[in-house]
Amino acid sequence: MRRRNSAGRLKRVFLGGIVTGAAAGIIFTVLTAYGIISSKEKAYEEQITKLTDENEKLTLQANKRQAAHDNTGLLASDEDGWMLALVNEEHPMEDTSYVPAQMTEVESERSVDTRIAEALEEMLDDAAAEGLSMYVASAYRSFEQQQTVFNATMQDWIGQGYSPLAAYDETKKSVAVPGTSEHATGLAVDIIASEYEALDDQQGDTDEQKWLMEHCWEYGFILRYPPEKADVTGIIYEPWHYRYVGKDAAKEITEQDITLEEYLGQ
């Protein structure tokens, strides 16, 4: 009787061992399979991340090329990169009759492309909250308006004794030739301190401009014509001229201490 009981117990232990071993084997197999799947998923996710990064880089490169060679086409679209449109003497407006599809008035008779209005107003409001007083002196300008400004400035130089040709050369150092002005994009604004309204280098010494130069990138703006960059931009130092380029580009341009031309590789 005892032998039978012992034999039964041994049988149950043996069968239990088989069952336990089988269960362990199943668990091990499942865990191993899960590990393989997880490993494959991780590799797949890494590939997707890499492809996404590469796609973003290629998209940025394409936007940069279009920004320089089809500025009004880019401005008129809702495609990524519209804020990077490059306008200068070497890259004039493709269409001098361009007008932003929608504009928002930010000061009396001062309007900007509606797409940048919120960021501009937020920047000005935050500056005011810091006790600073400034206003937008100039925003969007049509080709005809730019022509009026350019001609008036040129006449001032002629009045000082400069020849028409010399007056033209002096004028274009501070006023863009009609058709090459960023003001025509609706993305550029001239902001000046209320207590100092002169458009000269000392404008940059005001508390308002110091704050803007330090914080404008946080809102997607850059100081468009910084000091010692006239050889790149074609325009002398203008501590009042700010341009919207989007937060990502503004951050990179500011951190690298470069101009929009250099950022776009132009």
C-alpha cells in the first residue's frame, strides 16, 4: 500500500514537473518572442525617426531653395516655409504687385500679413508689460510706397550736394530699391522706442531695442540688418527693422549670429 502511494506521489511529481516545465517553456518562448518583437519594434521606430528627420531636413532644404528663387510664390502659399521668403537686391520680388492675401492692422495705417499679427502683438504686449514703450513705425509697403520713400531719401542726398548717381548709391544703403524691400512681404516691421524716434544707430541703445534684440527670436522675429553684416545683407545696421521668420529659424539664426541670407545659404 505504501509502495502504491509512493509510486502515485512520484507519478504526480513527475507529471507536475512535466507540466511546470512545459509551462515554463511556453512562458520562456512567449517572452523570447516578445523580446524579438520588441526589438523589431524598436528598430522599426528608430528607422521611422531617422526617416522623419531626413524628410524634415530635405523639406527645409527645399524651402530654403524656394525662399530664394520663388519668393512671391512661397509667400502666397500656405506651404511650410512661407515665412522664409528672401527678398533683397539679389533676389527681388518675383511679382512687384504682390499683396498679402489677408492683412491685420497693428497700428493706425500700419498693417502686416495676418499670419504674423498674433506673434507681433504678443511681443509688443510682453514688452509693454516690462514697462517698455515702443510702436510700429512702418509695416507693409507696396511697390509704389517704397518708390516714394526711396525717391524722397534720394532727394535728401541730392539736396546735400550729392550727384544723382552718388545719391542713389547712398540711398540704397539704408532704403531698399523698390521691388527689393522686405516691407513688401508683409513680414517686416520697423519698431522704434517712443522716447527716441530717430532712425540711427543710437536707436539700438534704447532699452526697447535692447529688449527686442534679446527676446524677439522667442516670438519668431530676427533683427534683420545687424551691425557689421552690410556686406551680406546689402543694408547698413538698422536696429529697428525686425523680420518674422518663424520660431525655429529665428532660434537658429540668433544662436548662430547669422543673417537670413546666411541661414538660407545665399
